[in-house]
Amino acid sequence: MLGFLIGIVVTGIAARLIIKNYQPQTVLLVAGLSLLTLTVVLFPDQSILYQKAKSTGWTGFDIFAFVKESLTTQIAGIGLIIMSSAAFADYMDHIGATGSMVRLCIKPLRLIKAPYAILALGYVLGQCLHVAIPSAAGLAMLLLVTFFPMLISLGVSRPAAAAMIGLSSFMDLGPAVGTANLAAKTSGMPAAIYFVHHQIPVAMWVVGVVAILIFFTARYFDRQTGHVAAHVYAEQPATVASTDVASEAPQFYALIPLLPIVLILVFSPLLYGHVAMDVVTAMILGSLVGMTCELAVKRDVKAVFKSFQVFFNSVGATFASVVSLLVCADVFAQGLQAVGAVGFMIDSVRDAGFGVNVMAAIMTLMVGVTAMITGSGVAAFFAFSGLAPTIATKFGVSAVTMVLPMQLMAGMGRAISPVAGVIIAVSKAGQCSPFEIVKRTMIPSLGGIATMLLLNYLLNG
């Protein structure tokens, strides 16, 4: 009981500091070290060693060695996957491949003249593009400079178009997404298996529900504000102009961002298991194919080699922003387990007669609320994902039962957060406040969340 109370107090303080815009990495690191220290002082018989690490000989040093062990493990594992994926995505942006892919994908939608049907289909397209474009903010900017002007010209209101684009990354899907890779690793399976066998069966229904709700809610809110959907000719808004994402590239560049995903899916137990293709190798190969295409098109070896530095710069930037968060969140999660807070919570839920589905809903809600408050789905999922295997083991179920709803909820909570970067970005294009965008994304998001939880119960419960 004491460990649980300590965990609640430390978690509450950490949450309050993060809400007040304190640096989340530092907050989680200090909170985790505090929990480990309190464990040593109050529960000296409880081990605080990281996994199978050996003691330094003194528990005082073991506390800080814990951070070193976490850093070593995360960088060599999921951290490297996240860094390589982000570097590939940034290089694709730099050479214009992602922009070329988006422009190619939205062409068929120009043939449809029903504004709100285009809006709903645009969400489906955006969610599919998010598989190849893992950055929620990056995808939003691409859609703002390519798809947004077309929606306005068809008569859709600016807030409706902006809200739909804000929802385009509602679920973080595919082997290129950092949270999905962490979820797969936590569940003990390849990223391709997690994507095809677990994400897609849930996502296909959620996408349909969200698309239908976007159609009706956008039309309802537009009518409430007196907007009449009529075909107009609109110029591209200056607020979303970006030479980086709008730069022209050869049309065949549209295929390059898909290459790693195709390789990961083909060379996996799903199709051809005799040859293994991991995510990092696929991202490096895809990046080098992109560089080769640049050499063939531009015929300037020095300039192309110099531009490839974007890949390495992104690796460093991703370590500083994302992998550091992963390590600090790991220390925090392990600290909660060491002090006994997680064990007490699991035992209490089980003794009360509730099953794993209630526990999964509680953990999913915690991730969703954290993502909504902080605006970061990555921070929310990283903070709690480390608890999932322990909880799943105690209830005798597979880890994916806990991990899948938590991972999907991270993106869903971001879609209804007025402080999320993607919501703020689209609100500027929509010429309204982030709260107006959230008001429009709320109903589709709640419908998608309810569908996701129901399907997880039916498929994995």
C-alpha cells in the first residue's frame, strides 16, 4: 500500500510539472530516480537492478547504473529503430519524395465533386499516408499545402478542412512509426506481424467509423456557423506555404517512401520468412535508394552527398528529442514497478473481481489523458508502455492485449489535445483557435476510441 501511495504522489507531481510545460525528459528521469531511491530506503529487500544487470556492489551506485543500463538497452534496440525511421522520413521530405507521393495520391479525389464525401475520403487517404509518413506534424504540413486548397475550392469551410487534416494521424500505424515499433518490441513480435495481424484488423473498422463521423459532424458544424458548401476558387493560403514540402520532385519519387514498408512486409514471416529484413536495415536501404535517385536526376555528386547529411542530422535530433524521452520514461516506469505501485494496482483490480479488460481500459485511459494534456502521443505511450508486459503476465494474457489499445490511444489522445503541435498547426490554416478544431475532432475521436476498445476486447480480450 505504501509503495502505491508513493507512486501516486510522484506520478501526480510529475504530471503536474509536465502540464506546466517543464521538460518531460528531465521530469520523468528525476521522478524515476526518486522512486528508485525511495525503494532502496524503504524497501531494501526489493531489487532495483535493471533486468539482468549486475550490481555495482553498492545500491547507491546501482540507482544511477540503472540509467546507464536503460540507455544502453534502448539505444541498441528500439532507439536505433526510431532514429533510423525518423532519419529516413526526414530525408524523404528533403528530396521531395513525400510531397510527390501525397500529390499523386490526392489526384483521384479531384474527380469527386461532393465536398463532405471528399472530406471523409481525405481522412482515409491521410491515415493511409501516415503509414509511410510517420511524423504527424510532417503529414499535416504536406496535406495543408496540397490537399487543403483543393478542399477550400470545393466549398468546405476552413475549420472543417483543418480538423480533418488534424485527424489524418489519428492512429499511429505501420512499421515506420516509433510507438508502433516499441509496441511490437514490447509485445515480443516483429513489427510487420504487429502491423498486419493486430493493427490492421482494428484500424480498418476505426477508419470507417471516423470517416463517417467526419462526414456528418463537418456538415453539422458548418451549418451551425452558417457556412454553405459551394464551389469556389481559392488560392493557396500563405499561412501554410512551405518551399520544403511543396518542392517539385519527379513523379517516380512517390514510390521511394513505400520501399522500406514493402521490404519489411515481404521479407517477414508473413510472406517470405527465409530472408529477414529488420526495420533499421530497410530504412538505411530506402535512404540509399533515394540518394541514388538523386544522383541520377541531379548528376551532382558533391551536392547529393552533402544533402544526405540530413539523414545523420536527423539521427542526432531524434536521439535528443525522442530516444532520450524513451530512456527517461523507461526509468520512470521501472521505478513505479520497483516501489511496488504497479503490483499493488494489479492485485487490487484482480481482487475486486475485474478482469484484464478493465485493466487494459484503465491503462489506455491513462495514456489518452496524458496525450490529451501534454499534446504528445509519444511521451504518453513511452511513459506507460513499460508497465504492460508485467500487467499482462500477472493476468495470464499476451502483452499485445494491453499494448495495442495503449499504443493506438496515444495518437487518438493527441487528436483532441488543443496543445498538440499538429492541432495548433492546422488551426492556423483554419483561421480559428485550437479549441475550435478540437470541438470538431472530438466526436469522430470518441467514436474511434470506443470502436478501438470494443474491437480489442473482441479480438484480444
